[in-house]
Amino acid sequence: MKHNISFVIPCFNCEKQIIQNIKKLKNKIKSSRINFEFVMIDDGSEDGTFNKLNYLKKKFKFIKILKNRENIGKSFSLIKGVNRSKFKNIITIDCDLPYLNSLKKVIEGLKRNNDLVIINRKIKGSKMVGFNLRPYQILRYLIGSFIAYLNIKLLKINVHGGDTQAGLKGFKKTKDFNKIKFISKKFFFDLELVLIYTRKKLKVLSVKTDYSISMNSTISLFNFSKNFVILFEYINVVSYYLKGHNK
């Protein structure tokens, strides 16, 4: 029996690679024996991303396009896309296709009736490839590790190593998903999703992966105002869940 999966893909200023990446993703899942749709959300891009998405929609019937009038954030876009998707099984993946080598493991995890399948860079068997890191990549690694540490210490998150932020996940929509109050609009939908599903004691599978640290990120070495927004949103999310919401 074929499974049905909605791929929810947020996009921002990615006109140069989006056509190539969508074709690559389509080819990657060919052998997985699934029915699928791509729900693509343009988060107020300032380049030609939306035009490229319209081209893809005309070419492929399985593509659905949503558009934010302004750049609101990845979390808002993902939630919007999930709520507009037609299948219960969801895979969220960033438009630069991180962890693509582990996608089939995520698909298989959903087929085996796990409620949430996450890429976990902290579990045994996961390893970083490419160790000649630039200062920016080192900063990203340290910040990611610090957030994972706080997830364990503050939120007591029931995921090995506290790793929630990898840009590839699979999950089954709960019946009340569209009624869940998410706090994050920009960066921490992943953290909230993992918290909600683990607190509900749903079945969670961590998948190992080989990974590298991208040079593309919301974290900017010298953009202090943007980094403050990230920190402020994280504090809001932590504060909300420490009060016992969304149990």
C-alpha cells in the first residue's frame, strides 16, 4: 500500500537554486513508493523566488504554492503550510535540502507508524563531515550546542542530546494540530513540535545522519539585532512551556 506524504517547504530568497533543488527532491523520493504533494511557502522573498515557484507549479501538478505578503519567519510559514496540506503524514524540509542523504530514513520511519521522526546530530552514529571550519561555522556549532544544552536543562526535553533544530523532520498531524497555539513565528517551530509530541508521549524516532555545517543560516556573526530577536524568541518559547502550556 502506498503512503501519502505532504512535503512542506519554506522558501526565502532562493531563486538561484529552487528549481534544481525541487527536481532533486522529486528524484530522491521516486523509489519510496509514496503519493506526495509539495506545499511551498514563499516567505516574502525579495528576489524572483515566487516567479520560480509559479514555473514549477505549471510544470508539476503535485506542487501547491502559498505566499506571505512579507517576511514573517520560517516557523509561521511551516505552520501555515502544514495546516494547508492535504495528507496526515508531513515532512518539513528547508529549501536548500539539508540532510537529504537521510530523507529515506525519515520516510521509512513514518511508514513504520512513528508519530515524529527527527534528524538527531547528537545520537551515536551521527557524525560531522568536514572539519576545517570557518569562524562562522564554529559559532553556529557552539550556539546550536548551547541551545541543545538549555533544552535539556530548562525544558527537560526527552530527546537524546536535546537536538531539535535540524531542518528535516517527519510527523503525523494530530487531530487537534490546527488548534495548537505555537509561540514561535521565526525560528523555533521545531523545538515546540518536539516538546508537544514528547509531552503527549507520542512515538518519537531519532535518526542518525552525516552532516556538515552550512554557511547559510539565520545566525549572523555581526547582526546583533537579528541575534537578539533569536534569543528573545527562544526565551519566550521556554517561558511559555515552563508554565505548563500545550501538555
